[in-house]
Amino acid sequence: MTTKQRAYLKSLAMTMDPIFQIGKNSMTPEFTNAISEALEARELIKISVLQNCLDDPKELAVMLAERTRSQVVQVIGKKIVLYKEGKDDKKKIQLP
């Protein structure tokens, strides 16, 4: 992913609300599957890490990206943005 593409995805993610929250249970297989399904449907998702989660958000982002075969767009504070290119051409995000 180029820096231009990453910047474009960051700009799209700024207006998004987080659709998942990582809490004290951290990463479960069910949570990973749910994120994978959301990435298939949306391509770009934002995840919020709650205060009671003791894990580092950057480590969680890398782990999620590996497990869902996606890319980390950014980690700011306790917010994670992931991107995975979709298969459906009609709903695809057009990267510059």
C-alpha cells in the first residue's frame, strides 16, 4: 500500500464510527471471525480499544491484521483502522 493510498483511507476513516470494541477479553476466535466478516462486507473498519483492555493497541492491530489477512491503516490512541480489499467490484473502494 502506498502512502497516497494510506492517506486516502485515513481520510475515509475519519468520519467513520467504530463498529467493534475490544474489551477485557481481548482477542477471541469469535471476535476475529466477526472482524473478518465485517472486512469482507465493508473493506474499511474502525475498532475501538476500551480502557479495561490491558493489551497495547498497536500489538492488537498487528495481530488482527495477520489473522484477518488485512492491512493496518493507522492506530491513533485507542482506535484501530483496518483495510482489506474486497472481491465485489461494485462496492470496492477506489484507491488512488
